[in-house]
Amino acid sequence: MLRGVIYLIISAFSFALATVFVKLVTADTDIPAIELSFFRFLFGFIITLFYIIYKKKSLKTVKSRHVYMRAIFNTIAVILFFIGVEHSSIGKANLLNMTYPVFVFLIAPFINKEKTSGEYFLYLIATGAGIYLTMVPEGSEPGMNLLNRGDIAALLSGIVAGFAITTLREARKFNDSYVIVFYLMLIGTLINGIMVIPVFIIPHGISILYIFLCALFSYIGQYYITEGYKHIDATPGALISSTRIVFAVLLGYFVFLEDVNMRIISGSILIMISITGISGFFSYAKARINNNGRKKRPL
């Protein structure tokens, strides 16, 4: 379990660090975020392709619809997330993107036919409050014009990611992880590549290194989150993965001097509590405590 914890912490930090390089490139050059997301998919496609060729793996899919839907939804989510990072702070963008577990429970009954608990709606309310505190400045009058377009894109990325995770659950029932990742990277490269053609700018100088590091740390994050869940239960794993919010807020503060006020802190706490509750961690922890208590009870 310790190995799983370490892997998921590495993953969370890597995902957050990747957004630092997105911000460095988009803030200092005319290169758009959609171009960085393209290189992210392209890098992942090349690495996955080499793995498949080296291991002589089959690319045959079972119930392909879910594999392709997963790839399409994930591609849209990543593009929106990178746009969110470009036009907002990396702390807020990561925070709003990490709302996706809450949307999964809303979507799952329609795609996975999974039942959801009524208490989850309390977490949905808490998430809504966290989103409001994060996106709406204090003392603002109601209206969409006060919202930052980067915040809107990041929130939409969380919603779309909810669909991506839900379809991933179906795809993994019949397909190996490497097959799902391959088609994710392939379809992501194609869709993102077509979208980036009209705005593509050839990178120069330090931007090339930053783009490479963005793609590298994104891939490291993907690799370690996959490996991490092999060594730890999904419930505590979801809680550990949410530390990406903390890493992103801290990196944004120390690297870019991003504002960290009480509204953002309060919003982060509410959303992290919601992620913890939706994952079933509270029930999981209670069951573990009860089991340990019974084991220690004298005969």
C-alpha cells in the first residue's frame, strides 16, 4: 500500500507540475494552450506505440464504442483544461478540473447503470459551493460577465472528464489498459492536430524545452496513477490523487505569485471533502476502524 501512496503522490505532483510549463509557455509566447495539448497527446502516442511494437501487443478492441468514446471525451477534457490553465491561474484550473469525480456519480447511472447514494447529493451541493467560491470574486454582482473564461473552460473540463471516466469504466471491462491508452493518444493526436492547424506556431528557444517537460510530466503522471492503483484501493487512492489541488495551489503561489485567498482555500477544502466523500473514503475508513476494533477485542 505504501508503494501505491508514493506512486499516486508522484502522479499528483507531476500533473500539477505539467501545468506550470503550460503557463510558462502561454504567458511568455503567442503559442496557444491547444498546441501544448497536441504535443502532450503526440508524445504519449509515440511512447505507447514504441511499447506496443516492442512488446508485440495486439491492438484489437472489444466493444470499441466505449474505447473511442473514452478517447474523444478525454481529448476534449484535456484541451479545455489546458485552455483553463492558459487563461486562469494553475491553482484554480486544477481545482476546477478536479471536480470530475462528483460529476461521475451523476453520469454513471445513465452509462454504467450504477446506483448512487442519496448522500452524494450533499457532496454535490458542497462542490457547487466550492465552485462558486473559487470562480466568483467576493462582492460581485450576479452575471456571467464576471467569470473568467479560463475558469469556465477548467470547470467544463471537469464535467467532460466525468464522461471520460464513466466510459473508461466500461472500456476497462473488456480491454487492456495499454489498448485504451493507445487509442486515447492516437485519437487525441488526430483531433487536437486538426484543431491546432490554424493557430500552430513553431516553438523556439526555451519554449521547446518547456513543451517537452509539459508532455513528459503529463505522461509521468498518467503512468504513475495507473501503477499506483495496482497497489492501493480505489477509495483511499482517490483521496491521495486529490492532493493535486494542493500541489497546484502551492506551485502557482511560489512560481507565479498567484493569489491564494480565503475563498480559494475554502473552495479547495469543500471540493476535496466532496471528492473524499464521493470516493467512499469515510465509509471505507469507518469499516477499517471497526474491523481493527473487532480484531483487538479480547475473547
